[in-house]
Amino acid sequence: MGHAYIVDACRTPRGIGKVGKGALAHLHPSYLGSTVLAALAERNNLNTGEVDDIIWGTSSQSGKQGGDLGRMAALNAGYDVRSSGVTLDRFCGSGITTVNLAAAQVMSGMEDLVVAGGTEMMSYHSQIGDPSTPPMIDSGNLHLRAMHPQSQQGVCADAIATLEGIDRDAVDDLALVSQARAARAISEGRFDKSLITVKNPDGSVALDHEEFPRPQTTKEGLSELKTVFSVVRDVPVDEQGTTYGALILQKYPEITEFNHIHHAGNSSGVVDGAAALLLASESYMEKTGMSPRARIVATANMGDCPTLMLNAPVPAAEKVLMKAGLTKDDIDVWEINEAFSVVAERFIRCLGLDREKVNINGGAMALGHPIGATGSILVGTALDELERQGGRYALITMCAAGGMAPAIIIERV
């Protein structure tokens, strides 16, 4: 087995994911994806005819986000037609999975130069969804639902908090930390190396900064926000009147009363965004004179209870550490996606982590979560932070619908 190296990583700023409010919401998803692909090519003087594949993540592959967005974005970016592309969906974990699969292709010797990344325009989700039909991960498959009832993610987050005894004070504290760290990172330019300006087709600037953060957030302000998923819990999802809450109770009847603690301030932000990473083999870098920034040490995938849905990052992290022959003490930078505050809080508690090493520059509660792109963003963020502080290893993981989590460990070169 050879090595796979990260040569570069770039991403867009995250725009508010609402039509009429977000600075990116008017753009076509493949155009937004093309901005990072074009930047990657320009920054590295890339011969795109030598790109073996483009592995892209997009969770909601319908309408404008359908039709193999990775390939369409590459064509939109002016890549050579010989550079192929494929698009995959591992829900929120798509953006890590694209990097993992790209690394596997390079390490196996099957490919020498692969681009990994993802795009998600949350502003487009509201346009393609049917408001009269509750979104269900099982797509109405009642046989599957009887085997593995899968609820709405926010209700799952509150269920986990209930079972784990995690209170609102703890998750609000973590949300406040996320905002403060994101504000610090932005003011100190910690994202500047990866961040690109998104321009409109006419050349004017669409967005050149993070649009979602709320640095003015206070603990008092968070405490005044109403919880959201107490209402969602009672929404019926089928003709029998089964509710989101009832689906969880089928597997966890010990929950006598949900402790609803999540709200807009301690849940991930709805945003638009895209990210891309360039991975290469050692032989290709020697041939072209490219310099590596990081080495892929190990990757892993893990499944967990689909009813609670959000708990797989802990065993995924343990698995990838074991595969790498490392311990938690070897990791300098941890990135765990803040899909909901309880996910990150439980992750820190279960693994006994130093909080100063986790989500050092804030997370999705402050910056937003463009589903199919977030994992790729986090890998780039972790790499930038390793270089900033002179660290060696970073571990990146995130929960995904269906009760899954991909994970990856990278080593700064």
C-alpha cells in the first residue's frame, strides 16, 4: 500500500441557507461547486486532464442537486473532459466519505490524482421538499420502519440528552463556546488559507466572508430561546398517527418524558457551501513537483443505533484510532461536527477529551452545516489548524443519518 497525501484544500464561505436572505442562494449548485474546483486548479497550476476522478458528496440529490453534481461542477469549472466525476450520499457524512474514498483509490495504486469534496445548498432544500409530507429517512418503507424506527434528527438529539442526563445548561455552554471560537478564528484570519471568494457569473462578488456566525450571542440570549423539537416530536408521520416521538419510544420505552433542550442556538446552522481537497500519490508529486501538506493515516466507517441516529462518532473515533495505532493523547486537533450540541458534548464526555483540542475554531452551531460539504470543510479546517499550531495529528468525524459515522486521521507533513 502506498501513501495518499493532501496537497491542498479550499472552501467557500458559508452563506445563510434561505432564499432571499443568503448571499449564495441564487446560484446553481453545480456552479457553487465549480468555484472550489476552479480555485483548486488555479492555486495548484493543475493539469485537470490528469485528474483521475472527482469524488463528490451531495446529500439531497434531486432537481438542481441531482445529475452527478461532481461531474457537472467539474465541467462548469472548465476541467478537462477527461477528468471523470461521481457523486455519493452518506447524508451528513458525505464530505468525509469522499476524502476517505479518494485516499483509498490513491493508496491502492489505482489512481494518482483525485479531487474530493462536496456541495450542499440548504436554501434549495426548501424548494424541492413537499411541505405536506414529513421527511422520513426510511422513505415510507414500513417494513424497515418496523425493524429500525428512525425519527427526526432533532428529536433524536433530545432523546440522547434525556438518556445521557445531559442538561440544557451544558449544551448552551458549548454553543456559546462555538460562537466565541468562530469569532476568534475569523478575527485572527485562521480560515484565510482555505477560504475563497465566491463570484457571480458576471464577476461581481457574491460572498467573501462567513455569513452565519452570531458573535454577539450571550448565555442569557440562548437561555431565552424556545426549544424546537418538543413540537416536532408530536408530528404524525404515517396514516396510523405514529409520531416522531413514538418511533423512538418503540426502541427506548424507558424514556418516560423527553428532556427537550435543543433550539436554533445550539443546533447546526442552515447554510449553503462547497469544499474541495486535492489528493495525490507520492509518485505523482515527485513527477510534478507538488508539495504535500498532510498524509492520510487511517480511515474508518461505523454504524450504530439508527433510532438514536447520532451516536456513531464515538465508536468511529475509537475504530480509526485503533487502525492508526494511536491513542486519543496523540491527537492534537479534534473535529466533531456540531450537528446538535449534544453530539459534541457526548463525544467529549465519552472519550474524556481535553475541550481545548476539540473544535478549536468553532463548529456548525456558529458557522453552519452544508450537509454534503461539511466533512470536506472540516478536514481542511483541521489541516489549517495543525499547520497554525505545529501539531501532528488530527481526527475528524461526524454523525450521519441512519446511525452512521465516517472518520479520518491526518498527519501534518
